[in-house]
Amino acid sequence: MPTLSANPRAMELCDLDDVCAIEMELFPTPWSREAFEADLKRSPPTLALVVEEQGRVIGYVVGWIIEDEFHIGNVAVTTKRQGRGVAKRLLTEGIRIACEQGVRMATLEVRSSNERAIGLYEHYGFRPVAIRRGYYSDNGEDAIVMLADVGDRTWGG
């Protein structure tokens, strides 16, 4: 299995073909290209990172810094590259950057059936704090709201 050739870097508009392809592959209600474009053009910009392999984006994280909170909107890795630490690298770097900007906690929503993602988030100290009933419009599935105190850790990659 080839190793990753690059560390996470800032998402750019030229990455959106690959990012949108991953969205279509993984999610029943993918984010639109326009949504990603708007986030990348926002001021201050959305915290959005990608990991590449052989010149192609294979994973990304998108989130927003609001006061002292980093709200993670999406972490995604193409199916063929899952289980290789890509999501961990993206989360670590995203949280590290957010903490440099004064973030003390991180939040996210995750499908209640997504045990793999829940396990990943628990590894990072996220804990369930609420349930959003019927949150996902495609099937009415509940979302688990998770929160982590991230300002008290070192996020070194």
C-alpha cells in the first residue's frame, strides 16, 4: 500500500472536482460545489484542508471557527483510502490550526449509525452531548452531537 505523499494542506478552488467526487461517493445528500466555493471565499475563510495522493485529493476536513469553538462540518476520505490514517491526520491538523486561533472546544454531528466515525471521534476525546432527532433529511436518521475540549492538549500531528 503506497504511503501518503503529502501532509494536509489548505483546500483550494482547484481541489473541488476531487472533493465533490468524494462527496458524491460517500454521502446521500452531498454538499454542492457552490457551498464549498462559498466557504472557501468567506472572510474569514472556512478552515478546510485536504490530503493528496499522487496529485489527487483523497480526503478533506471542513469546519468553521466561531469564537472559541471549532465546528467540524465534514470529514471525508474516499472509500479506497479509508483505514489508513487519513482522517486522523486531517482531524489532528484541523484541530491544531483551530487551537492556534484560540479554539478551546470542538463540536460536530455524526449519524447515529456511523460507528466507525464515532469511534474515531471518541479517540480524539469527543463525547456525546445531545441527540438531534431526525437530523438527516435523506432518511430521518438521528445525529449525535459530540463535543471535545481541545484547548488543553498538544496537537502535533
